[in-house]
Amino acid sequence: MDKKQQTGFTLYELMVTITVIGVILSIGIPSFSEFTQNSRLAGTSNDLLSSFQVARSEAARSKSNITICASDNSLDANANCGGTFNDGWIIFIDIDGDLNRAGANENVLRAHPAPASGVTITTNAGADYFAFAGTGLGRGNVGGNPALQTAMICDARGLDLAPGGRATARRLVATAIGRATIISDLAMIQASGDVCP
């Protein structure tokens, strides 16, 4: 008489496997959540920084005024300035330099939607634009409206120390001549006095 061999897990082996998976998930899920938050924060920071770099180089290349402005309809065909950077933003050729996209040849060069869910952008004095002259240098405060000088990019964690010594928030600094940089060092952000809302 032939004996058939049965294969499979015993109840004991199954319970050990489930316990090991539970331990791995309890360690991995919080790390994955923080990884997702860091990725969203870095993505928004990099998008804003690259907008400054594109606008500055396009202004110098085309010898035209180029404006970055907050736009609550950034992805529409007739996108224009309005709202805050939390709504999205556009980069456009600002031929007449009035911070308004109204002319026939004032084309949008790049449009960005609203930041990722949970990420907020807070600018100095509620500034909603930065303008470049045809030289590639910043135009300063146009029409008495304050230009963007700093922006705090934050999420639900606020401003705190993240693993690796970096901050859980980012600070964009734009100089008057139009150079922009992202600061992720906690001590440098705290020294600026800027905080997350």
C-alpha cells in the first residue's frame, strides 16, 4: 500500500509566519508613511526651485520679462495669476511687466498644479509672485506689491528634526537678483524665524 505524503503548513508554522509579518509591518508602515511625507515635501520644494531656475534662464535667453505667480487655475488654457501658491502656479512671458497674463503673446511656459495633499506653501507677507527682467535679474517689488523672498514648505509634522539631521520642512529663499535656494537644515530654518503654520 502506497502512502501519500501531504505538504503544507502546520498551524504552528502559520502562526509564526503571521507573527513575523506583523512585526515587519509594525516597523515598516510608519517608516513608509514618513518616506511618503518626505517625498511629497521634496517634490514640492524641487518644483518651486526649478520654476525659479527656468524663469531666470528663460528671461535671460529671450530678453523678456518672465513672471512666476500663484494661480488658482494653473492648468486651464486661460490660466492667470490669482490665489496662493497652495492653489498652484504658472511661469509666463510678461511682455508688459504688469504681472497679469493678458496680452496675446504672454504664453505660459510652465504650469504647476497645487502641491501634494498635506503640503502647504506660506510666503513672506502673502507674496504671490516673483518677476524677472529681460536681463535674468529680479525686478523687485512691482507696483508696490511685495515679491516672494521666502517660502516655507511644510506638512502636518511642522518644523522639527527629521531622521538624518534634516528638517521636516523646507525654506525657499529668493534673493533680489533672482537666485533661489532650498534650505533643509533645521538650525538654519529656525535662525530665520520662519515657522510652519
